[in-house]
Amino acid sequence: MTKEYDVVIIGGGPGGYVAAIRASQLGLKVAVVEKWKIGGTCLHVGCIPTKTLLRSAELYAQTKNADRYGVIAPEVGLDFSKVQSRKEEIKNHLFKGIQHLMQKGKIDVYDGKGSILESKDVLVELNNNGGEIIVSPRNILIATGSRPRTFYGLEADEKYVMTSNEALEMETLPNSIIIVGGGVIGIEWASMLVDFGTQVTVIEYADRILPTEDKDVSKEIQRLLKKKGVKIVTGAKVLSETLEKGDGVSIKAEHKGKETSFSADKLLVSVGRLPNTEGIGLEKTDIELNGIFIKTNDFYQTKEPNIYAIGDVIGGLQLAHVASHEGIIAVEHIAGQEPAPLDPTLVPKCVYCSPEVASVGLTEDEAKEKGYQVKTGKFSFRAIGKALVFGESDGFVKLVVEEGSNKLLGAHMVGPHVTDMITEVGLAQVLNTTAMDIAHTIHPHPTLAEAIGEAALAVEGKEIHA
Ligand code: FAD
């Protein structure tokens, strides 16, 4: 007899496992099918391992400059194997935590590959040749995530060409690296590797790095990374067929009308991520695609009303907190509730380079394109006491506001710990507040968040410390 469930979730990343916990809280009988490791990309090859390495890199770079703080550290060294083992420890700790949460929520976890059958049951091919079982769900939630995209000719190999997956497993640091792609993942790696002492060249097709961020943010982070020694080439098309491997790698790119050669020990490809839509039985359903991604409505129902899809596999903002939020909406809908749809303009986006980047809402250009009359308020961390105390006063906070109503449309930040500061402005946007509401919010002194209050005052030209 097949086991029956209210919902079977295929994929146990931050979309799938969070949806499972919420489903269990709602009293649904739920199972997760995971072919690799619960926690998915985010925990094992994404958010957590990269941030762990970034922290070591930042600390290493800061300690080398410790004399600025009056701290004498004459011999600063790097034990990269320890850096890597710390990363593994943190991952394992969190992995155990999620496994515990699955048990606590009485969620059945099947270790195997799931696919949808014509009958709309789910076939589980158990790992380690454990055979096959079929489970019968009333609803299915597809949360199979994504994998790195590569170029033809730039596929990862054992030695020279890596995606972020292979880069995370490096046993030693390269002396030099070419990073193809100046989006979020590429820029985090650039910042980390330059802080570890690697010579970094970033080649980006668009005319600026982090091309979806506000233009002022791209300009500032480009300036700061260049100051650290990162070579950044924008408006350059990599010619993958020119890749040569031997004593390191060399590759050509079309830049300003001519071909320019680049060479380094290794090459990292970070040009986006492809949805995992293969091998999950989509062809046995009426599910439609939107380009390469699974198409859903606002509650994440596909064309088959009892099959939902969330997270990286549906495209949009490919972020862990988005996948989790979508998972919660989907299972609440399955449970008969009417959750509020996710508004992408309210999603905070973070880049954990050093200094950090964080944003929420519309950029200045997007607001203008949407027809808003726009005012901005900008405040530099140079005039913020806490930033000077930290010795990290590069960057700014910029608020984008509607002229007249003063309604907050977006916030964009570069600077120390801004990924922890963005939530204040995110909440302000959820509550539909104005820049003046933010200005009237008392920001404790000395804190980095004072820059947000000052930027709000700057909208009216009334900032205090400028
Ligand atoms: P995934 O996390 O990809 O999980 C999908 C799971 O489904 C996987 O475990 C996979 O094994 C499983 N699966 C696939 N097919 C099947 C099948 N047929 N049967 C059973 N199981 C299956 N986002 C942030 O918000 N913050 C960050 O700092 C951040 N940093 C990142 C850094 C890097 C280097 C990368 C690559 C990504 C980063 N992301 C970050 C993005 C984030 O990791 C993803 O948006 C998030 O993991 C998507 O969650 P998901 O649940 O949709 O998919």
C-alpha cells in the first residue's frame, strides 16, 4: 500500500524544507524527497559556505592592517585548510539542525530522487540502490532548485575551470584568477579572493558590475574593489572558444572593438543558474514553462492546480529567503488559507562582498521608468561615528522617494554591515511609510543605522551631519 500525504515536496533546499515545517505547523501530513542533502544549494554550496569563507578572508585582510587600530600583529598567516574545515563544521552544524527540525515536525524525509508519475503519485528512487517506492500525495510541491550555468567551452574541469561549486572545494588558493561574470556570485568571490591575496580579474558583459543594482551602487562598489586591487573589465564579451589551458588558463574577450587576452591560474564561471526541471516528470503533467522556468500563479500553483512550484526552479529572484517565503505561501494556500502574494519590490537583496551591498525596492532609474517623479537622499558613512570607530567608512545609504508624497520607493546601500541594516527600510516599505517617518524614527548613537536616518533627512536637504 502506498503511503498517503497531504503534500509531498520534491527538493529539500530552503524552499522545500521551510515549506515542510510550515505545512507541519498547519497540521498537514508532509514528506520531503531529497536526492542529495537537506538544506540544498544554500546550506551546502551557496549562502552559508561562501559567507564562511568571506568572513575568514575579511578577517585576514583586516588583521594584516591591524596596526591601523594600534594592534600589533607582526606575523599574520593563513591556514587555508583550517579555513575550509571551519566552513565544513558550520555546514554540518546547520545540517544537523535542519535534520532535527524535520524530526521535530514529524516530517518524513525520503533520501532519493523524486519524480511525478502520470497518476500524480511521486516515484522515489531511493539512494544507494535502495529500490523504488511510490507515495501518494494530495498535493505536490516542486522545489528542485537550480545549478550553475556554464558556457559552451567553459565547462568545469578538474583543474582550471570552476563554477562556484568547485571553487568551494579548492584545497589551495590560486595566485591569480579570472572571474567571468560580475553579478552577485562573481563579486562575492572577487572580494573574498582579493582579501585572501589572489590577483583577481573580473570580466563582465554588461557596462557595469552588479548590473541590477542602482547605478550609484555599482559605481561605488567598482571603485572600492578596484582600490583593493581587483581588475574589472566591463562591456566585455568572453570568447569561450579561445580558452587555452596549459600553464594556467588564457582566454580572449571582445572589449572596446578589439580582442584582449587575459591569463591566470584558474577561471571561475559565474554567469547565472539553470533551473532543475529535468527528470522530475514534468512531461507527464500539463505544467507550463515560462522560458526555462516553471510557470506558476501568485500562490505558486502550476497549470495543474494540485502541483505547486517554488524557489529557484520558477526563476524571478533566486534567493534563499525568497524560496522560503514562496514555500510558506504555497503550503498556506494548500491548507486553504489566502496568504498575501509576495511583492518582489519588498524583497531585500544582499551582496556579501567587503564592504557589503544591500537594497530593497526600486532603483532610481526603475522608479523614473515607472513614471514616478523622484527625489533622492544620500548620506555617506564617512560622517558616521560608528563607521569611523570600525575603521570602515566607505560607502553610503541612498533612499529613493516619490516627489510630493515622500513615499519610500527604494533603498540602496554600500558599506559596513548594510546587509544587517536593510531590514529597517524593508519594514518601512512593507508599512508603506514616507522618508519623514524614517527620519522621525530615533536611531541610537553611535550606530551605523544613523546613516539611514540622515539619508531620510537628506531627501529634504535637512541632514544634520553634512
Ligand atoms: P535549492 O537550494 O537549489 O534546493 C533544491 C534541492 O532540491 C537540492 O537539495 C537538490 O538536491 C534537490 N533536488 C533537485 N532535484 C531533485 C529530485 N528530482 N528529487 C529530489 N531532490 C531533488 N541566496 C541568498 O538569499 N543569500 C545568499 O547569500 C546566497 N548566496 C549564494 C551563494 C552561492 C555561491 C550560490 C550558488 C547561491 C547563493 N544564494 C544565496 C542563492 C540560494 O542558494 C538559492 O536561491 C536557494 O538555495 C534556492 O532554494 P531552493 O530551495 O529553490 O533550491
